[in-house]
Amino acid sequence: MSATVIDGKALAAETRERVRAGVGALRARTGVTPGLGVVLVGEDPASVSYVTAKERALAEAGMRSVDVRLPEGTGQEELLAVIARLNADPEVHGILVQLPLPRGLDTDAVIAAIAPEKDVDGFTPVNVGRMILGQPCFLPCTPHGVLRLLERAGARTRGAHAVVVGRSAIVGRPLANLLSRKAPDGDATVTFCHSATPDLGRFTRQADILVVATGRPGTVTAEMVKPGATVIDVGVNRVPDASARRGYRLRGDCDFEGVAQVAGAITPVPGGVGPMTIAMLLENTLRAAERAAGVAE
Ligand code: GUN
């Protein structure tokens, strides 16, 4: 293997430690403890494990989580009432609704109901609009984490050709936008690829920075990568494996072993982007609490 492995776990640990110090400082100065409302509907195993990890991280950072677990068959009105209650709760500074929601619920309407000043996921139309216009906003956690990982890897975005594969509202779309904005962690020339892109390798081979977020293992293989490129693998896929303790193994969207022979640097799965998503959520929650307490912009 020739690529440097970018250690998301270590960077996330540093970030979380900084947040923990910030939480202590805020409490000492104002008496306010940051609180996050965490809403999970149903029992999708991946969502349960993400939410559990987020709640553990909140506790370790000295924050409060207000956990709302709702059964699979929860109705739209009931869920909107939960959001309204969290919007009105002065001890809740941020709200996270774990996605995807079970079928039958209107995700767009639920997200739009979150008060923008509590939207620490950066998913509401108001936040997305602000981001695209370059106005102050909460950046969505996974794309923000990717930018931090690029910085840590020493991958300059300015003037680089960045190729983003995957057009989800949570990762690909915001990331393509952030990488192209006029900013120290932007200024890249961005090519935005997706499931309707023919001959994906023709584009990915031109990437100095390649971000893969399709949710499909094996999307990018070694011959699709430019030698020396920085590769960020956002995928977290459960691939059945009878020899693994839980009966599955976590795999990214890239063929890690092959791509690591060619790339200059690559994030592992697990231990790359995932921990940074949580760290960025904590940062946003702290900032939401600081704003509510009147000590931050
Ligand atoms: N599902 C997958 N990623 C995320 C995320 O960052 N936030 C929420 N709320 N749901 C998700």
C-alpha cells in the first residue's frame, strides 16, 4: 500500500476534546449546558447505531441529549408535534432527526419544521439556502467533516480538480457546493458525478481530490483513480460476512485495498469520515447553545 491513511478517528478525538473545553467554558460563563434533541423513528439497525454513537459523544462532551424514540408507525402529525415541542424548549439548542425516516412520513416537511436556529444538521431549506448564498449558517456535518479531513491531509482545495460522486442532499450536493465556494477550504474546480454519469472512470481519473458518496461498495476501483490523488470515502455499507462477529463487515464505496495502491492519501472505513460527522455535530450544537446564550454570532 502506498497511500497515507487519513486518521479520522484521531482528528475527531481532537475536535471533540476542543468542544468539551468549549462546553465547560460556556457553562462557567453563562450556566448554560448545550442540549440536543435527538429524534429516532423506527428501529433501522444502522440508524440505531448512529444515534447511539451520537448520544454517547454528546455525553462525553458534557452536553445533554433529549432522546425521543418513536415507533415505526408514528404518524406525521405526531412527529411534527415532537418537533414543535423541541423548537419551543429553551434547554434544547439543537435538533437532529435521524434520516432516513420510515416510509409514509414526509421527510421534507419534517425537516422544514425544525427551527433554523436549532438546525445543527444544516438540512432545513433556510440553512441550505444560506449555505449556497455564502451566508452564515450551520454547515451539514458530513460535508463539513470531509473539508476538515482534506485540510488535515494537507490536500489543498484551491485550484484543485475535485470530483464528487453521489448527489444526495446530505452529502454530495452540499459538498460540491462547498468545494467550489470562494473560501480557503473551497476554490476547487468541481465535477459532480452521479448514477446517470456514463463512464464514471473518465471523470474520476482526472480528480486531484476524489470524494465518493454513493452508498454502493465497489463504486471506485484502483484503475479509476489518478496516482497520488486524495480519496475521501464517505460510504458506510454493511457487507455480509459469515466470518465477522456480527455477520457483516463495514465497507466504504471504494475498493480500499486496490485504491490505496494508487492514491496518495485515503480515508478508511470505518475510522475516516464517520467519526468526523459526529464531531461536527458537536461543534454545531455548541455554537447553537453559544448563540442562544448570546455569546456567539
Ligand atoms: N443519516 C445519515 N447521515 C445523517 C446525518 O448526518 N444526520 C441525520 N440527521 N441523519 C443522517
